[in-house]
Amino acid sequence: MWAANAIVGRMAVDLIPPMLFNFMRWLLVLVFLLPLAPWIIRPGSGLLLHWKRYLVLGILSVSAYNSLQYLALHTSSAINVTLIAASMPVWMLLIGRLFFHTPIGGMKVLGAAASMLGVMVVLAQGNLANLAQFKFVAGDLYIVVAIISWAFYSWMLKDTHQPARIRQDWAALLLAQVIYGLAFSGLFSITEAIISPQRAQWGWELWTILVFVAIGPAILAYRAWGEGVQRVGPTIAGFFANLTPLLTAVMSSLILGEHPKLYHGVSFVLIALGIWLSSIGPRKIVGKSPSQ
């Protein structure tokens, strides 16, 4: 779903400004999820009492991560955006160690190094010597910041210091984030409308894209990610997220005509090696618990 999100987001570049795209996506998510957990907006649900926690979660995921991803797609290809996102395991390990006091295993470090090398290969376009002259374009920087925000978000999902009823209801937990995140996404969209000349081209094509990204990459993918994080933890989940570039490359070649090159293949091999290395050795499997 997230690979498809990069593809569809690229297709929507000329149809709608990125901040408005993100705002409309999550507005539809709010509409679709509210019937599943209407009690979340009632007094005593914990939504207001724990507003700081859900505000931060909403900003990190709904506002920051997704807005920056769509903004990045205006200057970077779908393949490159997802390959740069392959550095996620590195940020998961670092943020887990620095802010959540989680030890870093040796094989996970090797796996993260392999994944990061895969990112460097694609950024250097197959020649690592090019890194000496390499300069990030705006889209590349946006996606790096987005990944860091997503790593913080994933670790915060493991925190159990929140109302049990919300934590145990994935629709309510996502709604709590969306409600607060939409406020900032709306501000981003208003600012964009003031400074950007681009306007949305409303029609069946745009509405189809919006409905898809709301149901698929938002509701279904966030539900799956929350469940995965609860079961195996953010670090292991981060490694498996690196399968996204492979799927994006296949979809791009079929839909956008952005055919992968040889260095993309080398990058995929390194990312797969990183996933394999991260799975070697004992690891703690978290039992089934309330998911996102």
C-alpha cells in the first residue's frame, strides 16, 4: 500500500498541491473511520485529557510524515523517494537507543549498514565516487526529515501510557491522531494556498486517487503497521518496511515508465541483505497485544 502511495502521489502532482492532497486524504480518513469509533469524540473518552500525546502522534504521522512525502514527490521520483526511505532502520536504531533506551544488537547494525549502503548506491547512481559531488535536492531532504519523524512515531506507538480503551481500539487510536493532525495539515494547506499558484483540478480522477490513498495507504496500511510494531517492535518493522522500494520500482515500471536501472537492482540486493541480517540471532517476539 505504501509503495502504491508513492506511485499515486507522483500521479497526482499535476492535479493537486501536496499540502492540500494530504489534508483531503486525512479528512476522508476521518469520515470513513468515525462510524467505527464514534465514542472517541464524546466527553470522557480520554481524547482531551491526553491531548498532548495524540497531538504529537498526529503531527509526526498525519501532518509531518505524509505532507513531506507528497512534497518530496514534486521533485524526486517515486523510486528514489522510497529508496531514500530505506535508511529507516538506521533511524529506528538510533532513536530507539537515544530516546527509548533500547540496546542495539550487532547483527541489526550490520543490517542497517547494508540497507544504508543500498540507499547510497541509488543516490550515487551506481558510482559511489559520485557522492563526493552529490547534493541533495529539496525532495531528498524532505523525505529524510519525514523518515526521522516516522521513527519517533513508531517508537511512541509502543508506549502504553494512554487510555486503555483507545489503545485497544485501532480505529479510535488512528482517529485520535487524525483529529489533531488535521488541524496542522489544514494550516499547512492554507499557507500553501497563499504562497503557491497551483490549484486543485477537481474531477473523477483526483477523487479516485484521494479515496484510494485514504482507504489503502492510510487506513489499511496504518492498521497493519500498528499491529506489526506491537508484535515485533519498531526496529524489526523498520527493516521489513524496506521491501517498499522493490514494490515501488515494479509499479513504477508498469505505471509511470520510470524503469529501474542496474544500480537500483544492486540497491535492492543490499536492502534484502539488511533484512536478512536483522533477522539472524535471537529476538524477542511481542505477543499479540492491542494494535494501532
